[in-house]
Amino acid sequence: MKAHLHHFDITREESMLLPVEFHRKTRLQHVDKAFKAEITRIVPLTDMERLYQLRILDPGERERFTFFPGQFVMVDVPGFGEVPISISSSPSSKGLVELCIRKAGLVTGVLHKAGQGARVGLRGPFGTFFPMEQMKGKNVLLIAGGLGIAPLRAPLYSIIENRPDYNTVHLLYGARDQSQMLFGYQYEQWRRVGDVKLHLIVETPDPCWTGEVGRITALLEKIRIDPDETYAIVCGPPVMFKFVCNRLSELGLPMHRMFVSLERRMHCGMGKCCRCNIGSTYTCLDGPVFDYWTVMNLKEAI
Amino acid sequence: MLFRVITKEAFRKFVNTLLSEIEIIAPRKVATDYTGRSIYHYLPVDRFEDVALDYDTTRFSAKTYFTPFKENLASYSFQNGDWTQSIRYRGVTRLILGLHACDINALLKLDKVMARGPFPSPHYIARRKNTLIIGIDHDPCAGGFCRSLGTDTVTHGFDLFLTDLGDRYFVAIDSDRGFSMLQEVENTEVTEDDRVEYSAVRRRIAKGFTTHVETHNLPNILDIEFESPVWAKWGAKCLSCGTCAMVCPTCYCYGVSQEFSMDFASARKNKQLYSCNLYDFARVAGDHNFRARTSTRLKYRYYHQHRGFVETYNEPMCVGCNRCGNACLAGISPPEVIADLHMEEKA
């Protein structure tokens, strides 16, 4: 009878022998395999946040690694764990990934101790992305609160690199105070080279602050929005995008043209572990980018 | 599907032959509980006499043989400031004998999550494809409500499926593997008498159900009753221990953690089954917890089982085995909670 009980060796399945390709979601492959990447540069932003530049070491993997603005990667620090981090760099830079990481727990704490040259693993990219193609020919409102600027940098770069394809672009950015504003050294470039209308606001101004003071919704009153010709991308804490999106709704912007990026704890990134489930939706598969209508229909989303 | 008939004596010989060749997991009586009820577990067996094919239900489901409570996903070795990752898939050839229809249906549901759709899991598929399944029909177990969920019969997902006709088994064959195996023992074509008898047995089983759960419009009711006081009522009883998810044949959620070896020369990435009823299930960075309340977590489990899964796969995740109801220390059982929800809707 033994002849009928032959062992099935999954590692010899045809698709398992092909190089890992994370965008081919339905192909059987080594889903836990991490791309090894080296930290090539660390840019301190605040006490808590740093920008990490990573380069995938294997030239073949570097070539195959592509992503869309809004997607995230699982960063694997061997021995410590994995964390989901949204990609903060331009989708056109092959194999070079920038991640803006806040020191918030065990794994990110270890990353803050890591130096240049340290090697981490990357899995991904995972998740949905902002519809950059759909937005072409339209006005774009990029609205960020606090650390929300991190996932917003990817669509921002995508727009700046293809600037003629888009109409008026506003970037509205709010933070608790001036010291919490990230990427201050890039504002001039975004404004002058990128032709992005940048508006900043803080909640508690320090004595040298000369700009706007208040909640981010106040900035919406300062600009003219054409609801029929505008898309909005909103990233920030849930309470912030709730107020922003509700105000945009009042201004006539349809909910299916507002996009938000949600944040949840993820253990797998592949729609298995359930940790990022909202009601019944996987943030890792169906998100993290959702249109606001979908978010309104998710229980416990906000 | 092909059907055959095999005598019980031939089946015993068949199992004994298999026992000399592969590991067999089967229901075994391990103890008797305080009410005098037998406690069965799916465990490895050495001889046919240890197999309790007439068992009512097991306390744990057989999912541990497909998605183990703890599983190694990857290993890392450290050398000269660098690391190397290695991944191993474990899939020993073995046979699970005596699975009931609900448990086979549970595997079919797990297949949808783990083996199909986005990111099929090689860990799961290696185990699933190397496991032979011989299922068996049975009279309804106390408290089971599989008939309400349409999981009391099964049409695929096994190699052989037996229905007891007294001195012989009516065998459904769902794989060439099962067909070839059966060729090795004496079996006969299905006769008119066999078919008549089979139908009579199935009718008897169908009539034997005493627990019913109203599933009509349940996905919508769950959404409408999201703020219902029913959740506060049952949530107040819930101990957030996670037992329900551990015994459930379809709950698959897990946590991933890593650990260093004592000499720091290597590390392991492990997956451990979790439960959405545990306090930190939805806790995120900055210590914010999306489901800090017991009642919210309890509600969430029902929401995923009876609405979320339906949205994705057009069928509920629950198979109605009521293992969670039997195991719950606080006496929370799905038939009661769901009945309560329906009452709430009428009020």
C-alpha cells in the first residue's frame, strides 16, 4: 500500500522554485522569506522619529522589489520581531526604501539603537495603495497630521516626479508643535521645485512660531476647493481624519475620492493572523489605504 | 464521486495494514469527566482497538494537525554581524481517521484562508496535502448545531468517508489516493439494498438534531445589533480566557514572536495560535487598544465567525460543533447568544 502514500514535497513545487515575487499574491511561494536589506543611512528627525534608508542587498531581489505609494513592508529584526511600516520614499527608486520609524515598542526600540550597516529583513510590499493614476489631471489635497506625513511622502514624491500630470497640489500639515514637524528640511524643495502649495499649522506654538495656530481643519478654510475636480489623501491619527473627512464631505467632496491610510498591529501582513481585522476587513489585504466610504462602513475603524 | 461498500472486518484489516505504514491519528477515549461523559481526543493510535469510531465529539478539534498551536515559521543564524534566514516546511505523511462532517467542513473553510486566495501558506499546504482523511458519519452529538449551518454533510475534502450500515460501511471516495488504497482490500459495488439502507441512516441522522440556531439574516442582524445590550450581558460573563478559540476547528488567528537561543547564535520566529478574546489582541503602538472591553472582544468573535467570513466567502466560519460552548468556563454558548440577538431584533 506504501506506493499510494507517497510524500508531497512542497519545496519541489514549480512555483516554489521561482524567485520570490511579493506582488504575485496568489502564487504559492515562500511567504516568510525576507529580503535582506542594509541600513545605508539614518536621518534623525525628532527624539522619537528617524528616517531609515535601506538598500536591498541581492541585486536580483532589488530589481524585483517594486511598490505603489501607500503600501507597507514588514520589517524583520531577527531575534526581536517584525513590525509593519509604511514606505515613505519614491516608488521610482529601485531597491532603495525609506522608512520613517517612531520609537514605540520593542522592535522599533531596537531599530533606534541600530547603526548604519545593520542588516534587517523586509517582507512585502503589502496592501492597497493610493490611486495615483486616477488622480491625474485633477487637483490633489494631501493632508497629514503628525506622523501621518510618513505614508504621505510616497504619493507626494510620485506627484512631484510626474508633476505635469496633476493640477493644483496642496499639502496641509499639522503637528502638536514645531519640534514635532517632520521633514522640515524638505519644505522649501517641495514648495519651490515640486510646485506644492504647503500650509502648516501647529496646536501649541512656541514663541518663534509665526505661522498658523489651531487644528488642521482650520487650514481647509484657507484654501479654495473645487469638489468636482479634487482628490484627497488624508493620513494621521483616526480622530484627525474623521474631522478632516467630515469637513471635506461638507465641502462637497464625494467620499469615494477621499483616501485614508489606517494603522493596525500586524503579525503576518498576508491576511492570515487576523490581528489587523477591523470588523471583518483585513487592514493588510483590503487596506491600509481605504476610501472614506469604506472606512465609514467599517465597525471600530475610527 | 465513487462509492463502495466494505465490511467492518475488512475495514479493521485495512486500518491495521495502514498502521504498519503511516502514523494514524484517531479519536481516543482519554478520560471520563465529572458528569460521566467520555472525553475524547484526536491522538496517535497504535492499534485498531484504540480507535473510538463511535465517539460523540472531541474536546479539541483536529486543527492542531494542520495549523499547530505553536509552529516555527523561520530560523535565523548569526555570524560575523550578519544573519541567515532558513525556512523549513513540515509535512509528515499521516492519516486522520474518524473525522466528522463538521470537522472536514472546518478544514475546507481553513483551506479557503490558508491554501487559496492571497498568499497561500506553504506551511499549511505541506501539512494538508500530506494528510489522508477518512471521515465517518455519526448521530448528532448533544448541543451540536451543524445542521443549522449546513455542515452536517460533506461532499469533498476527504479521501474516504464512511457511513455505518451495521455490519458494513458505505464508503464515499473523493480522491485517487483513497481509491487506490481501497483497492488493496476487499470491497464491493454498491447494491440497491445498500443505497436504501444508506438513505435510511441519513434520514435518521437528520431527524436527530435537537439544537437549532436561527441563521436567517444573521450577518445583517449582527451589523444592525452592533450596539445591542446583548453584548454587554454576555461580555460581563466572559473571562477573556481564549478557550473558545483554542478548541474551535476554524479559528485560525495567531501571534508571531521571535526568540533568541541561549547563546545568541540563533533565533526563531514562531507562530502561536491566539484568540481575539485576549486583552491585547488589537493593541497597537502607543498602548492604544482598539478593543479594550471584554464585551467588544466577545462580540468581535461572533462578528468574524458569522458576518466577516460570510462577506468574504459567502458562508459562515462556524461549523456548529459547539466545542466552544462545551468548553466555556462562563457558560457562553453560540446558540444562546445568537438566540438572544434575534430576540433583540424583535423587541
